[in-house]
Amino acid sequence: MKTKGYYFFRTLCVMVFLPLAFIVIYPFLYVVLPETAERLADLPRDLALFVLGEAVIVPLCGVWFYFRVRRNLSKQGVQAACDVL
């Protein structure tokens, strides 16, 4: 698989897995919370904030990783070309 496709697939998987994990794990954590913290917990609000943060942070990290690998591969390509000459 090409690098661009790999990072796109990995970013997409993270963007789907994290909210699903949040929906599954959050209710279990809610049960464990002390009563004073239970009153402050709000699943829809917390999930909305989490997904909003994830919608910004995960794609930016994916783009950053892609360009970092692309830059490293181009440096290796230049080094290989210089070695041939």
C-alpha cells in the first residue's frame, strides 16, 4: 500500500475507533465515578466535545505524519541519487 493511502486509512480508522471506544468506555467510567462527579458528567456534551476535538486533531496529525514521511523519503531518494553519482 502506498504511503498516502496507508496514512489515510490509519487516520480514518482512528477517527472511527476513538468515538466508538468513548461511547463504550464512558458509561463504565460513569458508574465508577463518585456521586459528586456523576452530577457533572454529561455524556452527550462530553462526546460532542471529544468528537469535535478529534475532527480537528486527528486529521492534522495524519497530514503531519504523511508530510514527515514524505520528506524523509525524499531525503533518502536524494541520498541514493548522490550515492550513484
